[in-house]
Amino acid sequence: MLSERNFARQIDLTSLQLFVAVCESGSIGRAAEREFIAASAISKRLSDLENTLGTPLLNRHARGVRLTPAGEGLLHHARAVLFGLEKMQVELAEYADGVRGHVRVHASISAIVQFLPEDLGAFARSHPQIKIDLEEHLSPEVLRAVKEGATDLGLCNGATGTGGLQSRPYRRDRLVLVVPRGHALAGGEPIAFEAALPYDHVGLHANSSIHLATHQAATEAGTAVRVRIRVTGLDAMCRMIANGLGVGVMPERAFHLLSTDDSLLAAPLTDAWAQRQLVLVARDFSSLPTAARLLVEHLAATDSPQST
């Protein structure tokens, strides 16, 4: 049994590339033509690879090759390794072109719709040599990505907890009940969420923080939310509500940004859970690369009582 160190030393990238080429081409001959290398050289590398791993990877037959179970497993990992190297090459090339930092960020839809365009835009103007990769995810998925190291920073609703991650305040928002004009709840005055429970709702994804909060509130009231239709975005929620498919809960600033006409009205929710703190999360802020720490300081500085 090879140790991890010996295994890494004996597996070379060229052999992995040729193995993938054979798998994709279906035969050693076609792979040799594609890679501009002698078929005998590929056969030798594949034999050496099988000897190193101690198991057959390919069943050779008259028409080509067929993967063994071990070969299928290696193909999956080889592609992941080669993709990672390609991504590394691209990122390092960006440094050569002048980029001096690269920060990966996963954020909830509330943070992205309400605040991040302006906040990241201001940061980019101040730090043009730092590249930011931003992905939208639900708050639980943001936390998981940070824990697993799939992203440097996360932005999500602090009420969901941080699962042991470090956190810093980012922005505050307030949830409102959105209803079509003419609805029985269209007075515009602050309202308790319980008053909306008799009506159909346009809901968000079942794992979203808004879904979890509203369903918890309904459970405490001894009933359930009547979800008529579920959508994945706040803009879609506005359109569904405007067309009479129910009422919905969303952040107040998102409503003002997305509501394009006067067909909808929003009433602030009086429930305590409707006042939310969005947070920055990381495994360890102090160990982040310099570019990521600069972004953290920029985003954390935006937190204030006026940022609702």
C-alpha cells in the first residue's frame, strides 16, 4: 500500500492526461492521434499507471478499451485534478496580467439584491487589481461552502446561526409583506405576519431563511403557510404577487428596487424576526489572504443603523 506522499510522487500529470484522452477517445490509437504521441508510448504509461495503483484500469478489446470500475473512479478524479490545474493556471495568469488578489464570495439572494452591487462596485473601484468571484446561494449553503473551503467569505442571514464559523456584522434589513393593490391587507400600515396566514402565499425555496422564518412563525400560531406557488427569486415573487397569485414576504429594500410600478404595496412586519442582521462569515478572518481581509474591512464598515 503506497503512502500518500509516495502515491503523489509516482502519479504524473502526463499519464493522467493521456489516460483521460484514451477514455474520451475510446481507444489508445485514437488517443495517440489526438495527442500526437506514439500509441506504444501511451500503452507504456497506462501499464505503469496500473502497476502503481495495483489494479487494472482498462479492459482492452478489438474495438478499443472499456473502463474497469477502478478506471471509472480514476477518470472522475483525474478530470477533477486536471480541471483544478487549469483553473490554477488561469488565476495565476491573471496575476501576471496585473491582478493582485482573488477573493471568492458566496452570498444570499437578499445580500446580492439589496446591497452587494453598490458595495462591491465601490470596492472594485478602490482596488481594481483584486478580482472577486461572487456566487448566489441560500444561507445554509453559504455556511456549508465556507466550512468546506469552497469559498473565502460568506454573506448570509445571521438568524440562521453560523455553525461555529467566525462572523462580523454586514448590513441590516427589514422584511415586509408584499400584496397587490386592492388586497384586503393593502393598507400599508405595519402588520403582524399572523394576519397574512389566511391568504395564499408566493414562497421562496424551502431552505431559504425567509421560508424558515415564516414557517416557524406559522407553526407557533398553530397553523401553516398556504404556499400556492414557490419561486427562486425575488423578482419572480413580485411578478407572481402582481398577478394575483398570493402575498409574499421579502426584504423592504429589495421590494423598492424590484417593484417597477404601483401595482404592489408593502407593509412592514412587526414580528421580531422581521428585523434581520446580515453577517460576514469565514473560518478564520485573521488567516484570510490580504485581498480577502481588505474586502472584509470594506464590507464590515457598511454596517450601521441606517443600512436598513
